[in-house]
Amino acid sequence: AQKITQTQPGMFVQEKEAVTLDCTYDTSDPSYGLFWYKQPSSGEMIFLIYQGSYDQQNATEGRYSLNFQKARKSANLVISASQLGDSAMYFCAMSNSGGGADGLTFGKGTHLIIQP
Amino acid sequence: GAGVSQSPSNKVTEKGKDVELRCDPISGHTALYWYRQSLGQGLEFLIYFQGNSAPDKSGLPSDRFSAERTGGSVSTLTIQRTQQEDSAVYLCASSWSGTGGYEQYFGPGTRLTVT
């Protein structure tokens, strides 16, 4: 069975600082995908970034990067130069076979608050 | 273009009544997913459709839950004889395919309250 662990229930960060949100995962499948989603207070789930288990390089999308350490089974999200609008819940998720045929398994989330 | 839409946005129902939740995926997306988000359980995957077929229904919480998809498009999630523990936000998502690392686009959700 797949499992995602996010150990930071909440984080307070000063605006413009970099943020690292932790995510560790557990799976016996050699092929899998890792996702990060953002959920603002309005409730919509917004896709941020994807990393496939066979990808050689860490994924980057604008201010978001994924620090993928396969041997340690970690997939931390790094947000550079945080902004007030980054305040939200952040969920790490995993799919089977890199694509989600079994749906996504989500962590409990991290509530990030950016302070001015 | 239009995103994933869900209706109703809010539903309040009495315990024991049946409810039907609707999801309209993004046009052309072949894969469709239902999730449930509640304070106690977090985000739970319920069921996945590839086209009109759901290969695995084991994620549905009980036999009171059923889902169908017609024409490779609209999906409905039906909850029979609702219980208070069914209160949650039900999220629908769609993607181009069920394989290949495609991101899932989520709808705004249906907030279900069972009184």
C-alpha cells in the first residue's frame, strides 16, 4: 500500500523567504509519480508540480521545485521567494505507475502561512 | 477553456435520504476521479473511470455509494440512505489519461451536509 507522510501540520514563514515543505512516501512499486497540490481557503485544488520516479532531474515550475531524493523516499517542495498569496494548504500526493490509474494517495497536508 | 464543474456546490440533506452528485470533466479528458475530503479522514480516493469503465470500486466507503459515467463524459456519484459520517466535500478530477503522469484537474467540489 502507498503512504504519504507530511510531518509539518503548520508553518509560518516571512514573506520573500524560501520555504521547504516536507514529504516522505512509501511504496513497493518501482514506477510511481509524485505531485504537489495547493488548496487555498477558497477550496480549489491547484496542481503545482509533478515528478516521475524515473525522472533523472528534479522538477521545476517557476518558483516551485521538487527536491526528489529517491533513496530517502522524499519529495520535498521548495517555494522560492514566498509571497502572501502562497498562504494555503499544501498536499503531497502519489500515484501508481506514474499516472494515477489507482487515484492519488494524499498526505494530511501542511498549512502554510506567509507573514508580511 | 472550461474547467471541471460540479453540481450542486452545496447540498444539505436529511439522514436516510439519497443524494446524487454530478461532475462534468474537461472536454476530451478520458480519466475521471472522485475523492472525498473531510476533517477526520483528509483526502480519500473513491473511484476512477477510464472512459465509462471503473476498473476498481474497492475505494468506495460502503455499498451505499455508487458511481457511473456515461458517454465518456458526465459522472454521477450516488449516496443512498445518507449517514452523518457522509458529510464531507466531494471532489471530482479529470485528466487526459489514467497513465503517464498527467496532472489531475480538480473541480470546486460539492459540500455535502447530512443532518
